[in-house]
Amino acid sequence: MSTKKYTVITGASSGIGYETAKVFAARGKNLIIVARRLDRLEALKEEISAIDPDVDVVIRAADLSSNDEAIALYESLKDYPIETWVNNAGRGNRGDITDPELPNTLGMIHLNVDAVAILSSLYVRDYKEVEGAQLINVSSIGGYLVVPGATMYVATKFFVSALTEGIDMEMQKGGYKLRAKVLAPATTATEFVQTANDLDEAVDYSQKYTRFSTAEEMAGFLLELYDGDKTVGEMDFATMKIKLSDPKHPHLC
Amino acid sequence: MSTKKYTVITGASSGIGYETAKVFAARGKNLIIVARRLDRLEALKEEISAIDPDVDVVIRAADLSSNDEAIALYESLKDYPIETWVNNAGRGNRGDITDPELPNTLGMIHLNVDAVAILSSLYVRDYKEVEGAQLINVSSIGGYLVVPGATMYVATKFFVSALTEGIDMEMQKGGYKLRAKVLAPATTATEFVQTANDLDEAVDYSQKYTRFSTAEEMAGFLLELYDGDKTVGEMDFATMKIKLSDPKHPHLC
């Protein structure tokens, strides 16, 4: 077992995950970065060693839309004490509900739903009694708001929000030490639109959207959520900043 | 292509699905009944021929927790005009979030989330322009209410509720004819508790719960939802009856 502690970040090859890795590194946190694209993870590792050469960065290439790879990833990390687990990997889907592209939709479900269920379950199982342990799941404002035109994606994010809020309530009711928190970004300039639609070229968010956050801003908001004691960090359109709150979905006490 | 119209009911081997098949048969509706247990479907078919010998009953044995079987089921029904599709199949999971049984949990997710996503998508794709077409997805009051102790199950039902409400909004906004509706039962005396926990013996709900509905009552409530023009039919604890309403989750207009 390593004597160092680590922060795991999935989907670290780009966007919010990539920037989150850098802000945690700037805090001196050792990292385990996960994504499919090994070259991107290696570039990130190099960038981090420029930020702080003492930060240890472990790389894991995995396709988390495979249930087996998600489980294998977790098992491969048995020897690392993990103080924070960030399930950031996720994507949108192509097509809409009237014209579904089923393999694309199912890939999204396996990534947004199954992988978050697997990795949240295993992390909670092993770290529920550990002081300071945090599970941060990246959902969306669409995890709290049905958005016609993005129905299937939104449904996966309702899953993530309800799951994470439920875990945090169970932890607090049961007297466990782990905290579970939901980050709910709105439009963020990342590879999201490109990946959802399998586009060859990057999307220029400043041309397409009047209001959006950058991935750097969102990583800063994730850190606010991490530092605070609230369960939910949701983008507030009025201020374009994060608003921390208690669980938002109705719940039985 | 058959000249008759059919109502598909998944999870028809017991509980709400079994009773729903009987109430639709009593209306003279031809049925396609789906479940893993062929012997139960054959018994149901016999029971229905006693209710109305003119009702045609088509049997399909399928394990909908397999993505492939769910898709194959839909494709096997190409020659049947389907006026109503009821995604009733679903189950709870064993263990809780602090002590997960991952294969059991994943089986639940594949049934409650994936199969509903697959069958809803394909039905909406093919029937969105058909007058009178209805998609009824059986969720739970847990699709609107986080229930600590049932966190993972609840998360799957948040998926179902958000998906179905989103579909209905998209249909109405787009001027399509299909309606999508959510049934949200509370505790109902079925094989639910037995199946979730893999118990050998049936559970006596009257000993275990002070308030519950019978599967017959719930099938009657599903029929009220079917006959009405509201999107959601949710159990009301105050009256132990169904309360019909517009979409309940917050939404973008």
C-alpha cells in the first residue's frame, strides 16, 4: 500500500477533468488520472510535473463505458489510498428521441450511468469510514431539470444526481465519514458537443452559445464544492457562478 | 402486418404486469406479453382466454436485462401494430450502498434503465405519428423522491421518470401524436421484495407493511392513467389512490 494519498479523476483527458487535475495538482494532491486516450494523459502528466514536480501522477487508460473495464480499473487501484474520487467521465448522445441512434445512446448510458454506479458503489464500500473521503460526481443542471431535446442525456444525469444525493444522505444518517457531492455544470466549453456528435472538428462555443463557462472556471467551482460542506454545487445562470446547496431533489427523511 | 392492434406488457409474469394484462384483456385489447418465465406467460394466456376468448395473446420469453434481448424483442414484433407499450419490467436490488452486490446492482440497472431506454426509444421512433399511441413506463414514487436505504433503485427510477416526462414534452412540443406517461406506484404487494433479495419464499406484505396496494389495484390505476390525458400517475399516500398530474420534475419550457 502506498503511503501517499491520491485523488482519482475520470475523464481526465480533456475538459473539466483535465482542468480539475491541474487544480488538484496545484494543491499538491497526488493524482490518478483515467481516460481512454493515453497520449492525452501523458501530456497532462507532463503539464502537472511543471506545476509541481513532487506531485505523483498515476495513469490508467480505460474505457469506462465497459462495465468490465470500470470494475477492473477500481480493482487495479487497491494499493493506493484514495482520499477523493471524482467521477467526471461522461458524454452526450447523438440524435434525439424521435430519431435515436441506439448504439450511441447505449454507450452514453453505460458511461454516464453504469460506470458512475460501479465506481461510486465500490468507493463508498471501501472508504465510507475514512475521515475526509469525498466522492464527487459530475452531473449537469440537466440532472435537476428536464430539457426537451436532450431527454435521454438528462435522464442519465437525473440518475447521477439522485444517486449522489442519496449516498450523501445515507452517509450522514449512518454516521459515516465519507461525503458525496454533485457538481451540476451548465454549458461548458469542452469537447462535449464534439464528442456527443462524433464531429471531426472542435466546436467554437463562443460562436454557438451566448453563455457558457470555461473548463478552467468549472474546475475552480468543483474545488469550491470540494472545500465546502454542501452536497450540491450547481451553476447559477444569474451569476454564472456556482451555487452550493443541500440536496435539491425531494427526499424522505 | 397483422390487422389487429396490440398492447405490449413487459414483466407480465407476475405482479402489476400480470394484472395489467388482465385489465387490458377485459377491454378486449390484444396482448403481447413478455417475461423470462414462459410457464407463467402460458398460464396468463389461459387465464385471459377465459376472460375473453377473442383476445389474441402473443407470448415472448425474453430477459430484458440483456441489451441484445431487449433489442431483439422489439425487432421480433415488427409485424404487429402496437397501440400501447407498457414498460413494466423492473426490479429492486439486494444489499445497500455501503455493502453493494455489484452483479445484482448491474442486473437491476440493465433492466430498469437500459431496457426502458431501448424499448422507449424504438417505440417512439416508430409510433410517434400514430394517433392514440401510448408509452407507459412504470417508475415508482422513488422516481420523484430520494429514499435513503434504496438509493441505487431510486436513481434508476429517477432515470425512468425524467426520461418519460421528457419524451411526453418532446411529443407535445413537436406536434407528435404519441403520449408518454409515468406510473409511480408506492409499495405494492408483488414479487418485488422477494425478487430484489433472491428469497426462496414469497413475502407477506400484510405482515411487513402497514400500507400497500395490491397489484390488482395498481393495474386499475394504470388504466386510469391510460384513459386520462395527464403525464404522471402517482400513488397518493393520503388516499392510497392514484393522483394524475402534469410532469412533476422541473423542466425547461
